[in-house]
Amino acid sequence: MLSTMNVTAAPIAQEPGFETRRKLMSAAERLFADRGFAGVSVRDITDAANVNSAPVGYHFRGKLGLLSAIYHEHAEALTTERLRLLSEFQAEGRRATLEEILEAFVRPALSVTRDDAGGAEFLRLRSVLAAENSELLEQLVAENFDRSSGAFVDAFCSCLPELTRDDVLWRFHFLLGAIYYTATGPHRIRSLSQGRCDPTDPEATLRQLIPFISAGFRAGQFDDESAGKSETRKGKSATRKRRL
């Protein structure tokens, strides 16, 4: 399994050359989003940043460390805002509602669909990494999001005690899919609606997405017995068709 843990750069405040570091991260993020991780060399990055190659090794310990630092910076901002909102909804010991937990999780993610929030390039980078090297992306996601995701799964379990943790995990998985497609594929619904529906408008998206996802979370459990009955119905239907 790939690991980026040993190459993550030290905190910015503890290192000299802050401007050089920022130039390298900005150039690398743009190039990685355009060409993928494998399609970009250290020389490409330093040329685009107009610096020599030594700072890449000093600040990031190589290209993988540079990618890890870029990913961590975006993920940390997203995670911090999610947990801040969740903490507000859980203030003074109250149990947050399902809709509040969903808003705390979804709202910060939708903000990156707007170019003025600085996250559009990061979305492209994630899409490219998913297509090019899913193992690397999975490792980056695990390192940066597993802890905060666990906190939200706990919150969902708390407000939906009738569901097992596995039920919640499945529904959390579907939630992630809805957010990711909304962020990376806004053109489709804009085309179908002739521009009336715009996923890059966070408030409009929240008004539609929160009720939709909350209904999914509240749906009844699908147990093995129900699955067996469904398979039996399919078998009977196939038999009738053969007889006809």
C-alpha cells in the first residue's frame, strides 16, 4: 500500500522560504490538475514556479510530499469547517438533528464548487487522481478524512438509533457519492434544466440535497429476509415468463 505519511511536510510556520513554498504548491496543484501526478515532473513544477529544484526536496521531500501537502491543506480546511459546524449544532449537550448533521457535512463541501472559494482546481485534481491512480487517492483520503468521517458517522448513529452502524455506513457512502457527483458534474443538470438548476449555487443545492439525503437516511432497513423475498419474486417472475 502506498503511504504519504513519511513525506508530509513540516508546518509552514516552522520553515523559512514561505513564498517559495507557496509558489511550488500553487504551480504543482495547477499542473497535477491538468496532467495528473504521473504526467508532471519536478522540473515541470520548478519551471512553472520559477525556482530551482532544491526547495522541492527541502520543503516536501519530493513530488509525492508536495502532492500530500496540497491535499492536506485543502482537506484540513474542509474538515475544520465541518467539525466547527457540527460542534455548533451540538452545543450545550444537545443532540443535533439529522438535517443539521447533513448541513454541517455538506455545506463546506459545496463551497469548493465555486471558483472564488479556491477549490475548483482541487476538484479537478481529485478527479484526475481517481482516474489515474485510485490507490494513491484512497490513501490520501484515508489519511485526511477518516477521523472526521468517523465523528459524523457517530453523530448519524446517535440520531438514528434504529439503524445499525453498517446501515449508517452504507448511507454515508451514498451521501459521499451524491456530494462528489454534484461537485464534479454540474454541467449535466444545467444542460437538462436549460440552466435553471445550478449546483455551483450552494444555497440552491442545499435546499434540494438535504431533504433528498435525509429521506434516504430515514428509509427502513433492508434486511436479509426482505432480500430473500425479493429474490423469490424474481424467480417466480422468470418462471412465468418461460411458461408464456
